[in-house]
Amino acid sequence: MPFSEGLAAVAIEDKRGNDKYGFIDKSGRIVIPLIYDRATVFSEGLAAVQVGEKYGYIDHKGKMIIKPQFNVADLFREGLAVARIEEEGNLGFINKTGKFVIEPQWGNAWRFFDGVAWVSLGEFEDPDAKSGYIDKKGKYIWKPTK
């Protein structure tokens, strides 16, 4: 993975043949132990990490800031991240405490850019899915259309 905020996620294979992820600094030194099942890049001071079947978020020191509870966890952008808490549930947006501030209600969603986010009532591959845009309060600025 690329470096982001001075760190890069790296993986090694453990004794059981499973990849374990952690983070290195630009000197190549491991600064966050390789103990996670998956990891994303850092964004806005946090990185999503998978522990078992769930994702949570750590800070640059490896401290778990948001406990693993999500089936889907994306990068933070403009203070919010796309997340899903149930295996087959809908997506919503969490803040940096892990609280849903925009309740899960979409089959697909993308990060905020310039204060708006793309959302879809169906799955991404669904050609009949209706999509629109919301503001940071979860109100549509463009109602879902095909």
C-alpha cells in the first residue's frame, strides 16, 4: 500500500499462512505491529483495521480508537467514513467516535468530497439502482434517479 500520513500498511505471512498487517515508517521500521487481518491507509489520522471478521480504527500509535464492530469500514473523508455494521445491512456514515451520524440506508455509498457524497439505493453492479447525492446531514441534494 502507499504511504499516507507518514506510514504504510505492510503484510507478512504468519506461521499458519495468513497475512498479518501492520505499519512501517519511511525508514522501514515497523511502528505498528503486524497483528491485523487487513488494513487500509491512514486518512484524517485513522486507519481501518480488520480484527477477525470486524473492522475498527486505529491511530498513528496503533491505539484502537473505534472498536472493531463494522463489516465494512472505509477511509475517513471530511470527518466521516462509510460503514456497515451488519453482514447484509445497508451503508451509512460514521464519525470519528464510531457513531452513525447518517443512518445506514444505502446499498452503496462513496466518500464525501466538497461536502457531498454519492449514494445508491441498490448495489453498485445493479443497472437499475437509483443513485443521488447527499449533504453531510444526510439530506438529498439530488434525489435518487436512474
